[in-house]
Amino acid sequence: MKKLVRVAAGAATMVAVHLAGAQEPTEEPPPQPETPAAPAPVPQPAPATPFTVQPFASIVGGLKLDTIIQAPTENRQARISAIAVSDFGLRGKIGEHFSFVSELLAGGGGGGDPNTLAGFELHGSSTWQGQAQLQVRQQLIRFAQGRWMAEVGRLIDEGSVNFVSAHIGDTLYQDTATVYPFLYSGFLLGNGVRGTVELVHGLRLGLAFLAGNPVSQTGSLQVGGSFPPFDRFYIQPYQNVKQTPDNSPDDTFQMMLFAPSAMYEDELVQARAEFQGYTVDTNTNSTADQPIHGYNARGTARLKLLGDTVSPFGSVALDRNDTVNPNNVALLAPDKYTSLTWGGGVDFNYAHRTPLRPDGIGVQYDRVQFQVGDGPVTEIQFLNIGTTYWINDWIAAGARLAVWVLSQPTAHDEGEVSGLATLRMEL
């Protein structure tokens, strides 16, 4: 009996174990939908080259009183003129290395004649509706990287710019007493290419090449000697402007100018030296004419003493070139034209609103002497005494006494004594 009980208990245990291990069947989860593949990325356009554009403008207005230095037999009258000159344009940067300048100038009247010094009296110009005498100034594209710089277009050669008083620029250097010392000494504005490289800190070498019609650059004004029936050769291509429907100069003239320079600047000294070599073809329709060759050696310097409180400066330029035979302009004459331009002055700057905008008083004197061969010497003297006061960062009030005198051996001295009072805005 006991044995039967043990067998039954064992069987019950086995049944319990079997039931415990048995599991009810479970349903499988329904299939999940497939996740769609991520779409391919849409190509993005390459980022545009960053650029900035900055407008700039200088506007001058004021009064100018002119009294005349003349022969006793003349009766030209003094006059008061309300003057207006402006310079404006755009400058900007494209990417890391490229920049540009586009500049125009609305002149105050006149075109300029180095022999009579006429044309920059600021007596007004154009029509009854306003100024129409627009001048194309700088129009250039510049590339700069590290110590290298190159630019093309219509440009100013930095090596040709004299250091002058900071207190005589009240007309943007557009009056007779300030513009002609620049032009006679070899200031270069024209169509060309230019580059500089910095050898060591503060010292740069430059090279400029200007080429085209002589009236496309200011370097032609320093080329002396007559070109019958005109007093200077560049007047011949220039006079054609008023005689053609499209106002183009005489296209048979060509001038090339090559100008290496050296420029140095530190906290105390600024200096520039340049040699300008040029050649002029007076008739590109023929190979029989003899070209005019010449050169201009020039230098200018400025000191900044006592933190630029006292600033003396000076410049000198020697120009020498061939002249043409007055009876046959296709041939050269034996005589050479020689011009010596020198000058200097000093500024006393009693305050500086910005490093380049001082309040102060400046005095500047310039002298030009030129002759052909052993002929008579013509002299021109310029004196400017000016003062500037910056009312704020953008507006300056100015006053200046300006004198120029032209002396020729066979004529009475002539010139002007002018007083100017101006208000100038520079943005």
C-alpha cells in the first residue's frame, strides 16, 4: 500500500512539473512597416564671395575773393565768387584680396593752362542748373596679399604725390595756387598699372606704367617746349576735344611713362623718391617723326615732430626733355627744356581730432623755374597760408591766403592774391 502511494505521489509530481513547464502559445507581433531611406542631401550653392561697399564724399563751399596782379595798362577787376567743389564715389572690398575705387570730381570751373595758369580760378562752370564739369578721377581694381600690391585702371601713383600742408586743401587742391605745384613737380594721375612691395617694415618699392593719349594722364603737363602753334605739345591733342562731335582728343599722339619709386614711413619720417622716364610720339600715323624723350627726378619728405605738433616738409623735382623743331615738328630741335620745381613749409598742429585731421596753421611756398636751351627763364611763385578747424569728425572750417605770381623777362608780372573762407565736409 505504501508503495502504491509513493508511485502515485511521483506521478503527481511529474504531472505538476509538466504542467508548470507548459506555456500557452503566443501570437507573433505583426510585421512593422519598413522605415523609408533618408533622402539624399540637396546640393547647396557655394557661399558667395563676401564684399563690402562704402560710399565717400567731400564737399566744399564758401567764398573766394580775387585781386589781380597786372600791368599798369590793364584794368581787370577784383571779384568775389561763391565756390563749390565736390569729390565723391564708392570704394569697397571683394573677398580677402581684391578692392576697388570709383571716384568722380565736380570741379569749380576751368581746365588749366600751365603757361598762363588760367583755368582753376573757381569762378564757376557749366549751365544755369548747376555744375556739369565732372572729372573722372580714380577708377581702379586693386589686389593685395601680404607685402604685395597691384592695381590697374585710372590711378594715382603714390610715389608722385608731394607732402604738403594739411591746411591748404580747403578746395580739394582745385585752385591755381595749390594744383600747379603738384602738376609741375610730376604728380601722376592716369590710365595705367602699378604695383608695390614692402621690403622691410616701412620701406616699399613701387613701379608705375602709364600709357595712352597724352591727355589721359597728368604727366603730360610737365613736358615743356612749344609745339607750334601752341606753347606746349599736349595742347595740340587737347584742343581737338572741342572740335569733334564725340569730344575725343587727337588720337595721333601717344605717351608712355615708366616710374620706379621708393617710399618710406615711420612714426617720425615720411619720404618718397621717384624717377619718371617718358617718351612721346607726336604722330602715330608715321614712322618718320622723332619721338620726344624726357625724364623727371623728384623727391619729397615730411617730419612729424613732437607727436606731429610741428611738421616741416619739402619737395624738389628736376625735369628735362627734348623739344621739337618749330619749323618742322616731326624733327627734334637741339635745345632741351629744363624745369626745376622746389618748395616746402611747416605746419603747426595744436590739436588732432583724428591722426589725419589736425587743427592748426600751415605755411607753404613753391617755386617753378623753366627755360628752353639758353633762353629766358620763366618763374612762377606760389604762397599759401591756411588754417583749419575741425568742428567735428566730418566738418571743417578753413581760411586761407593764396598768392601766385608769374614772371617772364619780356612781360610784366601777373598773378592773383586770393582770400578764401570755406566749409568742408569729408565722409
